[in-house]
Amino acid sequence: MHRGPINLSTVTTRDPAQVINEVQAILEELNVSYKKTGVYNIRCEFKDLKFAIEINSIEKYSNIYLLKFYKHNQSLTDYHPICKSLFEKLTL
């Protein structure tokens, strides 16, 4: 459950199962190693970069979901290009 401000470019009304499947396919296309750690959670690695992606419901809203990214280390070199590529390919 997400509480607080949101970035509208990461909001979707699509079924979270479909979104997470699409995210996995894009990660494979981008050669990003990943492990599914929950129903809507993925832990990713690309070179020295470690990050996580999850889909959360939004408090007080039904059928609206938020795609969130969490960077686990300080490597910014690859983080922004990977996120940008993923969002360009993803249909939210």
C-alpha cells in the first residue's frame, strides 16, 4: 500500500499481474538479471547496479496501482538509462 505523493507517470489502472509480466519481459530484453521476490516485487542487478521494482496499490483508491523503483546502491551511471529504457518500453 502506497501512501504519500505519487508521480503520475508511474500510475496505472492495468492489472498488476500483466504489468509485472511486461516488466520482466523488458528486463530480459535489456539484459538485466532479476529475481521475483514477491507477487509484485522484483530485485534486479545490472553491472554494479542493484535496484528493486514493485507494484503497490494506492491508499484510498481501488484498481489504481503505482510502479515504484528503489535503488539499493549508489551507482547512478546505469540507473537512469535503465529506468528510462524500461519506461519507454512499458505500457502503463
